[in-house]
Amino acid sequence: MKYFLDFGTHMFEGLDEFIIKLGIDTNYIVFCYEPNKTVFEKSKSIISKYDNKFHSLIYVNLAIMDYTGTITFNEHKGVWKNFSKTEYITDYTTGSNCLEINPKYDAYNGVVFDSVSDTIGCIDVNEIFDSIVKNDNNAEIYIKCDIEGSEFKVLPRLLSSNNIKMLKKIYIEWHERFWHGSSDFDNKCIEKNNIINEFNRLNIECFTHT
């Protein structure tokens, strides 16, 4: 069986893209993970459009992490268009994250985040990955990873799995820009390159997703 793991589902924009890109159909089991409770509840209103599109679809309100338990989630309620804070955009949820140091702004587009913090559930990426392989030793796994900076914890954890070679392709949206202006920015750029090189060393196709 083929498996598509959508880490950071939001409003299913990525799933729609990869249905076309990978030809996701009834030969796939799809797992979707969205940590933002507000977005999760909103997106459930459109999930019926995927009825009978796949072998099955599992949609879960959890953050992907390197352990299973709980974590602080920084939910963006909206943004100011710039540091002058004269224009506010409501319902801007992009960039909500589980980072220990919540970025105040997005260096990519200049918006300033308006966020609140909450405690949510999280799941170890390898708990997901290894449970699939345990039940299907012929699994072909594909991942889209858009987890707003947590990739720097999650992907090294994933690479430690004894079953990592069951992963065929991974598409990663990188967020090193959240450390822009800090002393950690250069380190995050190095970590990014090291992670990509490790996937390449294992002959796992690794793509940058935007």
C-alpha cells in the first residue's frame, strides 16, 4: 500500500496539490495532521470532498514532534502588515508554530504576528512512521512536511528510524527564516543542509516545497 503523510494540513491546500503531483487515489492511505485547533475545526467542514477519493483518510488534531505528549502551540490570530501596526489582517493563521521562541515577525513577507499560546497534543513522527511499517512491510511512504520550524526537530528524529528507507519521497517547506536576525540563523542554515544531505545519502528523494 502507498501512504501519504501530510504534516501541517491547514485547509488541505497541500493535499490538493499532491493529489495531482503524486496521483494520490484509492491506492493510498492518507494521514493528515493539523495542530491548530481553530483551523482543524474549520477544515472539517470541507473534508467530505475527499469521500471515496482514497483507500482511507485519517485526520488528526495533533502537532508532529520528536516525542509524544503535549507542547505549547503559538496560534496566530492575525497579523499586522508591518512594524508600524497600522493595518491588521484577521484570520491569518500561517506561521502558527510549536517553537520554544515564538518569532515575532516573518522575515519572508514582513508581517508581524499576533499570537496566543495554548497547550496541545503532539505525536512522535516515528510513532506514526514505524506503526505503518509494522502493519505493512511493503509500505511506500510519501511525506509533505510544512510544520513551521519544527522540521529542525522532527526530521532528525525521522532519519533515526530503522524503517527510514521505506520513505520514497519527502517534500519540505523550510522555515529557517524564523531565526532571521538571531545568533541561531546560520546554525539553522547548516542544519538544513545537513538534513538534506542525509536524505540524499540514503537515496531518498528530497524536495523543497513552497
